[in-house]
Amino acid sequence: MMEQVLKQCAQIQNEFVQQWKSGGGRIMGYACTATPTEVIEAAGLLPYRIRALGNAQTEIADAHLSRFNCSFCRSCLQLGLDGTYDFLDGLIETNGCDHLRGMFENWQYVKKLDFFHYLRVPHVTDEDSLAYFEEDLRLTGKAVQEHFGVEITDQKLWEAIETQNRIREKLLAVYRMREREQPALTGVEALSLFLLGTAVAAKEFERILDRVIAEREGHRIAGTRARLLLGGSATDEIEFVGVIEDLGGHVVTDFLCYGSRAFWEVGERSGDDPYRELAEVYLKNLLCPRMIEDFPRRRDLVLSSVERAGADGVILVHNKFCDVHGVDNVQLRLALEKEGIAVLQLEKEYGGKADLGRMKTRVQAFMERIGER
């Protein structure tokens, strides 16, 4: 099963997407972990999380979004404008950061998608913000229903919520397997599995997780030079994680939005209103630097992850011009170093092949430093 995961996750249009589309299914693109995919699933659409998979070509995007913006966002915009993402039937924009908004809005300006909706996500978590987010989720559901001629019932929403909760539990099981003294998965495999899960229907992903867990239960990986936690900004670059592991490091856990930050908190059902439930789950568990008051919670989770996974060091990475993660990574580095944890902080160009050589040198030196401790 893992061989199929590695193959399918490396494609923008994997076989599952092609089958969904050829069967008449419609696909909704989104980019941020703050987007409750349950609303999309309950409408009978396939949620598809935008990724660039290391694409470094941005010539078309640069004409609309300057090179002083995050290279990941420009790479995604490039794929939106060059036709790669023409299989999408709509986009849901979120205010994750200014760069992400620029990507979405220039995409819509050029392509004029039939469905384009702005989901507003608060930057703080309090009762007023939860009420605001809940109402905006209702407006999102209403917009989807009206445009696609579908009905989102409470029952369908609860079914989607319960499916996602089971998926989160199974992803936690996968992370426990990769955090063992002798891990059952590599960092490349874990990232590949997560990426695939954001481009297949939820119930299909649940079946994939079951098969991977059963297949890898008795697997053991030994002989690595260093156990590492990888944290930071949007990192869907399988090749970058591969460089780290080719040097003898093993990414045994992460703190990434294409990873643990998207599912780590699994809540119990707290009421009878599915939209309120989604507002609570997504806003309260949004472990992103955009949440301006939540640094202590992010710091504590990283510290507990290092301890739980027995990590020898932490690599914090952000794409050039990514302000929110650039600042947050400095705070995290200082907090980790205060606890005696070795940290490597990297700023890089997204998808840059030339940059991989520089990253390789930095990672090699870091692991040598860890070995001398």
C-alpha cells in the first residue's frame, strides 16, 4: 500500500481525483487547515487541498504576485494560472496570510472561476470570534448549496464530522508508529500519506489509513544518525524531507500544517449544532502563527512532541518572505534552546533545486553538531 501512496501523492491529479472527475464528481479547492472540509464533503463534493509539490516555476505567477511574496504561494498560483488546476470546480479562499490571499485573489482575477468564496477566519479565539466563525461557516454552506444545487443537512454534516474524527484518530496512530524507538515509517512516507489524504475522499482515505497501519505495524527502521522534528511553514516538498533522511537523519515527527498541526487535537462532540461544532474544533485547534495569542500553546506542543518522539534536534524551516513563520520560528528556536534542545533554523526558496544543495550542507553540519553533544 505504501508504494501506491508514494506514487499517487506525487501527482497533482492522482488516480482517485481522475476517477472522481470522470464519474461526474465535482471538486472544491482550498489551501488552509482552517477550512472545515466537512462542509464540502457534506455537499457531495471532493475537498482538494492546493499544493505545489515542489514546483519551482513561477514565471506566469510573478506577473501577478511579486517575487517579494512567499514562493510557495507563487508556485501554487503558477499551477492555477497555467491550467494545471483547471479540474477544480471552485475555490474557497481563507485569510491565512496576506500572501495566501494574494494567491487566491489573483487566481480568481485571471481565471474567473464560477464559484469563488471567501471564508473569514478570526485571528483570536474568544466567544465573539467563535460566534462570528460559526456564522461564516453557515454562509459558506449556503453559498455551496446555492451554487451547486445540493442540500447540506445536519445529518450529512455530522456524518462528515464523525468520519474526520476517525481519520484524526488514525493519523495519531500513524504518528505513534513513526515516533517509536524503531520507527515504522520514514518522514517521507508520513508526509506522502498526509498529502494523499488531502486529495481523496474522506472515506477512501480512512480505508488507506487502515491498510497502511496494518501493513506497517511490524515494520522497524533502525540505524539513523539523528531523530529529528521538522517544523515550520507550508512544506509539501517530499524531496526536501528526502534530503534530510538521505543524510542519515530521520524525521520522526513534525509540527507542520501539512502534518500534525492539521489534526493533532481530536475533540469530543460538544453539542447538537454541527456548524457550532466545526467552529469550535477548527478555531480552537488552529495551531498556526496567524493566531496571535497562541504562541505558548504552540511552544508547549513542540516541546512535548520533542520529548514524546525522543528527538535529538529540531529543524525549523520557512519559505523566504513568509513573515508569520519567520517570526514564530525565532520565538520557537529561543524557547527550545532555553530547554537545551539543538535547533537549526532555515530560510529557503520553495522548490529551488539550487537551494537544496545549501540546505544539505546546513543539515549535515547540524547533525554533526548533534553527534558531538
